[in-house]
Amino acid sequence: MNLELLIPYITLAIYLLFTLWVGLIGYHSQNNTAEDYFLANRSFGAIILFFTLSATNFSAFFFLGFAGEGYRIGISYYPMMAWGTGFAALTFYTIGHRVWQLGKEKGFITPTELIVDRFPYTPLKLVFLAVMVIFTIPYLTLQPIGAGYLLESLTGGQIPYFMAATFLTGAIVFYVCLGGMKSVALTDVFQGILMFILMIVALLAIAHSLGGITLANLAVYDLKPELFAREGIDNFFTKKKWFSFVCLWSFTLPMIPQIFMRFYTPKTVNSLKFTTIFYPILTIVLFICPVLIGMWGHLAFPNLTGKEADQILPLMLNKYTSNWLTSLVMVGALSAFMSTLDSQLLALSSMLTRDVYTVYFRPQASLSEQTWVGRLLIVLLAIIGLIGAYQPPQSLLALATLAFTGLSVLFPTVIAVLYGKNISATSCLISILAGEAILVGLQTKLIPNNFTFGFLPVIPIVIIASLIIMLGSIFNSFMSKGVRSQ
């Protein structure tokens, strides 16, 4: 067989074998306790925390979705994502510092355990847990979708989309089940370094083939100048929508279960400070790369529509770079998918194990039994993700935005739990239910679009959810004063 045809398979095999080897290192260093399996014994230093947080957040959407939206919308997608995601680092510290303190002091493993400690109110616990799980599932589904696209393109269609998604998901399940958080974190460091370097290499290589970044941008500007408009193509980014997306990332990222649980893992708070400072720098440097590649895609592929646009990155690599480089960059993109999916699977399995299985089915379950139940749930969740990926949506951004909006409803409750006074569990419960009801109403058109006043749904939803908690706090204060006066 021609060596050129084997290059993608050789590259993929080397990457997967090395990833599995790193995962085995985590397995051999494991103590087989729930805290070690799910949180790596709260031992992460600054470098490991930085890479595991970053790699976990930079999913397949970073490679495929960013390039696809660069193609559809233009350069304005970059500052929105770089500023919004970078700004979210402040909430990493605002929320993460307090979560880390409480987790270390009281031994919390899941987000729900922290909520229950403040409010031992079963309806609130179950609704909070349900929202985290339900709205992480669509985001989890994005990962095998991206993997399927990438591996299908990498092998020239020899491995079909869904078979590719299933194969790579299976590889992740293997090392996550073995080593838990230690395996996930170690592979995140490797995968993070790989994806960051290869994304920059991809930009430079494609730019070189187009005569350099400046000439490539000029050629695109002559062809489609609206790609460089602040509003993007078809005035996609109004000022209200731009503001909404910035808020969306800040409200949502700390609420994603795999991000929230990483706040428990630092050995010292200095590790969290390091990530807060350097994470925005990383987004500013890296996020421009896939957006530019997506824009340049109009030069060679001018009429892509729907989900075709989300494959512009592999299309550009195949056209403008060598087979070796294309294979390497595609492996970097696969590492983005794997570093997010492994964390999602571990986070959701830990919540279902600790907050459901050990509470309602087996309160006497040993720590060893909890880890085995967690492993079984990882397999089940991976299957659910693959089922959702069987028929991919037209736009990865639309699916991600829906999932993130659903999670953002939890933001006011978490802030109230961590910092609020005179907060009632009932007002937090009503806050979450009202927020999700509005989201469902907007999605089903039962609530008209003008309800949002031109903003994304996240803005009125979070405002209303926050007001409900604030009014509940005022009512509690009033009642407390009334009781004391009597």
C-alpha cells in the first residue's frame, strides 16, 4: 500500500497509543478511593490545573465550530469569543476560590454536594442536579460529532462518520474508566499542548500557501468584505447579541460540571490564581486561528451551507497542506474532542454516583463500589452521547448555545449559595424552574422572540432568575425582623 495513504492511520495510531499510555500512568498511581478517582486527591499544581481547565474547555467546537462560524459570520466572531471566554476567567476565580475552600474543608466531590450542604432541601438538589446533567448532554454530544467529522475527513471517508465517532469514544471510555481524574488530567496536559501548538501551525501553514496572512485577508476582503464588518455577515452580531454572548460564557463556563469539579482539585489556591491570569492570554492568542482559517475558506469553498461549514477546517487542511501536516493537525483537533469528552463523562458519572446511587440506592456503598458504579455510568453516558450524535444538527453553535443557556440558569443560585445572606432554598428552586421554563417557552415559540428585546435568551433569563432570589432574600429579611420585633 502507498505510504501516503497510511500516513493518517500511522499518525492516529501513535497519538492513541501515547494517550492510552498516559492514561495507564494515572491508573497505576490511583488509590482506588472516590476522592482519588473523581478528584485526583485534590493535588493539582498550577500547570496541571491550567492545562486541564483549558483543554477541557477547548472542545471539538474550538476547532470545527470556531472555523465554521468564522466562515458563516466573519472576523467579529473572534473578539466575541476571545473576550467573552477570557472574561469568564474572573468567574473562575470568584466562584472557584470559594468552591475550593468549601470543598477542601468539607470534602465535597460534586457540585450538588455543595448546594445540599447550604440548603438540605431535596427538591432543590434534584432540580439542580437534573439541570446540570440534562444540559451537559447536548454539549457532550458535540464531541463525538466533531470526532466523527474529523476522522472521516482524515481517512478520506474510509472510516465513515459514525464508526469514527464510536471508535474514538470507545478509546476515551477505556482510559477514563481505568484512571479517573488522574488519567484525565495527565492526558489533558498532553492533549492541551498538542492542540495549542498544532492550531498555530495550521494557521501558519495555510497562510503560507495563500501568500501570507496579509495577502490571504486581502483576498477574502476583495471577495467578501462583509466578513470584516463588526456585525458580521447579515448583521449577525448586533451590539445586544454581542453583549449577550460575552455574558453567556461568563455565566455558563463555571456551571459546566467538569469545570465546576476542577475547582475542587487544586492543591493550593495559587494554582487557581495562575489559571485566572493566563487563561485569557491563551484565548486571545489561539481563538484567532480557526476563525481566520474559516474566513479564508471562502477562497476555495465559496458556497458551503449548514453543517458543511463546520467542516471547513479539514477541507482547508486537505487543500493547502501536506498529508503529514494535515494528519497532525487533525490529531490535534481530535485531542480537543477527547480532552473535553473524558472530563464530561467523569463529571457526570461522579454526580450520578455520589448524588443519586449512594443517596437513594446504596447509602452503604464503599468507596471502591462507588468507583465501579462510576465506571459503568461512564459507559452508559458515552452511549447516550453517541445516540445524540447519530444525526448531527445543522450548526454546532446553535446546539452549544442552547446547552450553555440552560446551564447559565444555575449561575444566580451558585452565587447566592456561595456569598448570599438570608437566601431561601425555595427562592433558589423557583429561580431555576422559572429560568428553564422561559428557555423552553422561547425554544417552543410559546413565548415570542420579542420577549428578549433583541438580546439572547440568557440575558432576560439570568436577570429574572436573579431577581427571584433577591426578592426571596428581601422577604426573608423582612420576616426575620418581624419575628425579632415580636
